[in-house]
Amino acid sequence: KQQALQDIRTSRPVTKDGEEIELFANIEVPDDCILSIENGATGVGLFRSEFLFLSESDLPTEEEQFLAYKQVAEAMKGQPVIIRTVDLGKDKIPKWQQERETPNPALGLTGIRLCMAEPQMFRTQLRALLRASAYGKIKLLLPMLSYVGEVRQTRKHLEEAKAQLREDHIAFDENIELGGMIEVPAAAVQVAQFLAHLDFISIGTNDLIQYTLAVDRNDDSVSHLYDPLHPAVIQLLHHVISTANRLGKPVSMCGEMAGDPALTRLLLGLGLRRFSMLPIQLLKVKQEILTGQMQKIKPLVEKMLVAEDSQCLRELLQQLHQDD
Ligand code: PEP
Ligand code: MG
């Protein structure tokens, strides 16, 4: 099986009946690009920028950030690199934030909210990202969106950062794309309104599941209730993916569901065509794509959409993986 996986390293991810899929990598540090390319990723679907903010006691400088982003842009040689603006709070609390009182970190000052509260920090990151965009195909991704206004405000910051760079005669990509994570149920429900202001979206299933089901999977007393196959999760995913497809806007998934080969066909059936995952999962997911057939997948996924509970969904999921 390992050999078989190696054999498909360079083959394009296409279903048996010709549906083209894109496979991207999730990375945490610039050096992860090596493993991503080795495993056939044709871009970075999620570069978590937190490592820059967690390792030191001070905030990273614009120059430090610029060098890290540029390194990834160059390593990927013009292929898309989606860099997420810093997503702190929740499980990742840097030293300079630890004094803040946080009754419930998961519902507190996380992701884009912290960026709105710390505009100086956000502006420094946007400048570093813009400067790095002169060296490859960088796209920006905003974490933990729950209000459309957060995108509008980000656009203002971005325009101001661009104006500064122009004034300083520093090169950047004028057409840099701005995307948003769909990982809070409010954003999933309102995805059409978000898409009016965004160039693309990426679904973060890790958080979307936790907030939809009100379950922390790191809490042993409830972790058994954390279930990607809860019908409410599947219906939300369907709503998000089909809305984006209908509006002609790119939608990808970068949460762990995207890297689980047991769920690949379900996601294909929901209309997903762009997957981003840990580099080590890429070939396993590609194998599911190469052996999958949309004609067979679609009717089964239609049934899954009206399933009453996750037990029904699991039975149908098994059928999705029979017959080839
Ligand atoms: C997610 O929530 O699915 C996601 C990709 O973001 P993170 O795991 O970094 O919270
Ligand atoms: Mg998340």
C-alpha cells in the first residue's frame, strides 16, 4: 500500500469520471513546504502564522514576518500560498497575552477579534504579508470571522497598508486576494453575505464542529460527542459549499475533515473541490479521489443529507466506500 501511495505522488487528483480536484497543504512553519511538495501539494491552503507569535515573549517585527512569508512564497514557486493572519486566543495564548482575564477563551478575544483589538499588531502583519506578496502568489485568510463588519474593517486596514507601501515605493501584489475562514456557525449560516466581501472562503471544520455542537474535543468528559458526522454539521457544510459554488466563489476546506480519507468521498459529494491538509495525509486522500466516481457518490450523499442521525450517516458512508 505504501508503494502504491508513492506511485500516485505525481499523478493529478482527478476522479474516475474526470472531476478535477485541488490538493493543498496545511503548514505551521516555512520548512513544512518541503514535505508538502514531496507529497504532491500544488499550493499551501493554510499557513498558520501563529508560530511567529508564540515563540518569543515579544511580538514579531515586520521584518521577521516578511522573511518567513517570503520564504514560503518562494519555496512554492508561484503556486498559491494562503497565509492566515494570526489566530491567537483559545488554545494558543502568547506570553504577552497571558495577563488578560479570559473567563471562556473559546468564546473570547480570538482570531480576527484580537486583530481588531490590536490594530498596530494587525497592521504590521498586513504590511509584512503585502511585502512578501511581491515574491509569489500570496493570498490572505482571516480566522474566526463572525461579523461581516470584520471583513469591511480589514479591507480598510489593508487599503491603508497598501497606500503606505505605495508611498514608500515598496513592491506588493495590488490584486492580492482576501479570503475568510468559515468556522463559526454564524459565518456558515451567513456565508452568502460574507462572500459579497471576500474573494474566497476556507472551511475550518475543527472549530465549526466544536461551536456547532458546543463540544470541546479536548475535554475528556464530552469528547465522545465531538462528531464530524452529526447531521447538523453535514447540513452546514452543504450549505456553505453549495452557496459558494452557486456564487462562483472558490471554497476550500482546511480543517481536519479535509485530511481524513474516510470522509473524502462524502466531501466530494457535497461539492467540495479544494482540500487542504497535513502533508502526510495528501496521498491517502488522493487515492480516494482517484478511485472515486461522482456518479456513484452523488446519490448516496443526497441520502446522507436527509439522514436523521449520525448512525444513519455512518451506514451510508460505508456504502460510499464499497463497490470499487
Ligand atoms: C479549523 O478550525 O478547522 C482550523 C483549520 O483552524 P485551527 O485548527 O487552526 O483552529
Ligand atoms: Mg480554527
